[in-house]
Amino acid sequence: MEDYLPTTVSITNSDFTYQGVMDLLVNGVANKVIHFKSAFNTALDPGFSGIIDKGPGEVTVESDLPWKMK
């Protein structure tokens, strides 16, 4: 499915209990623009890290969580 409209994904006020690396966002749509925002979240495990996979599109990030772009 093709979709060229921008999308915003927001995560707020969440506790992340996951231990290790976790996919936060995976973009599988070509040319898809996604704005990822997270605020007021807590990573309870010191080893937590989020992966943001921009795939074939474009992703902007404003995040209070530890993350890496893939």
C-alpha cells in the first residue's frame, strides 16, 4: 500500500520494562514520512534501547527514550 501523507506517532507517559533492544518504529512504506515523538516516558531497565527503522521512507525523531536509527 502506498501512502505519501505525513504521519505523527506519539508515545507519552509510558513505562518501558523491556530489557535490551526493542523496535519502537518500523517504516515499511516507500516515501512515507513519519514524525516520531515521545515524552514523559521512563525506561526502567538500564540496558533498554529503542530502534527506529526508517526503512524506505523518512523519519524525524524527538524522543526522551534512548534510541538508535536503523
